[in-house]
Amino acid sequence: MSTREAATNKTICPHFCRDCFALRACPMHAISANSDSIEVNLNLCIACGICKTICVAWGYKALEKCRLKGL
């Protein structure tokens, strides 16, 4: 991952879910999985809230602390 990519990505889930529902549900494909966490690309995120609604692992509590364009 380049320095520029790292600056636009934010880890939103510190553990790696094998079947991340939010990753598949994101209409902008802003959520991606790396080797040990789930990340969101802040440049692609439109703050629709689908990830917050669908995720069974971290849901609303984790995103409350996250500054994803108002989520």
C-alpha cells in the first residue's frame, strides 16, 4: 500500500471478519479487507450508513467513534 493510500484509508474494524457483510454491501466499494483488518477509503465513502446498519461485529458503537464524513 502506498503512503497516499494509507492516508485515505481508515481501519474501521480491528479484527478481520471472514465474511464481512459491510464490505459487500457498500455501494461505493469503499470498504476493503487487508490481511488483519477492515478499512474504508475516505475518498470513496459517501456516508450512506449502510455499513453501520449491516455489520454484526462492530455496528453503531464502533462507527460512533469514527469520523467517516458524519457517520
